[in-house]
Amino acid sequence: MQRDRHVKHKVFSEQIKQKMNAEQLTQTKTDISIIADYNSMRSSQVLFEEQCQLKRFQTYSEILIKRFTFDNINMPLIEEMTKQLVALAELCFTDKQDGGKRKFNVKTQLQCVLNNTKQTVSEKIADAFLDQTIDKVCKEYSKQELIEFATNIMKLGNKIAKGCLKTCFYED
């Protein structure tokens, strides 16, 4: 009798363990599904970034970040940064449907520049302000003017990069 009770208890314990394992497995599958969805979303984002030449945009915007990281950020300087980044975005993001992505990337780069200032200006400057500044630049300049402007920035950036390489390799 005692043995039967022990066997039943053991069987019952095993059933509970199996049920818990099944629930954990279901949870794990759910977690894996969420991770897979995230990875899928991330890979499609990476694919989009490659297609719209985001790397090229980032390369030249990094030049701007280095150029505009000062102790003292003022309104004309922010407008100049915005103009240059919008121009680069117009050149690098050619698809008309990429408007939201263009604006997002410009805002991200502006935030990055502002985060690198010693004043921590980015906390004081709201997203709405950056939106207004970007919209203002887009209204003041035609797409063709911005593309020409960006082309000149890239030429200047290439000259600076080549000059830096020569200096780095030929210095003793």
C-alpha cells in the first residue's frame, strides 16, 4: 500500500514536471519567435540601410560631427549642421518613399552632434525643434540645390581624408 502511494506520487510528480517542461518549452518557443521576429525586422532594416547607402551617409555625417563638436553651439551653427545633413540625406536616400527614414537619420545625426558638445545641448533641444529646423531647411532650398551642396561637401570630405592619409603615411 505504501509502495503504491509512493509510485502514484512519483508518477504524479513526473506528470507535473512534464507539464512544467511543456510550459517552459512553449515559453521558450515564444521567446525564440520574438527573437526571430526582432532579427527579421533588424535584417530588413540592415538591408534597407545598405540599399539606401546609409553607410555613405554615416561616413560623411561623422566628418560633420567632428567638425561641429564645439564648446559653444548656437542657432546659426545648428541650422548649418541641419542644412548639411539634410543635403547629405537628399543625396544618399534617393527613393521618394524614404522621406521618413531620411528625416529620422538626419535627426539621429543631429542628436549625436549635440550629445558630443560639452553643454549637453541635446537635453535642452526638443525633437520638435529639430523637426522645425529640418523642415525649414527643406523649404528654403530646392532638392537640386541640396544635392549640389552635398556633392561639394563630399568632395571636400574626400580631399580632407586623402590629405590625412598622406600626412599619416609620410610622417616619420
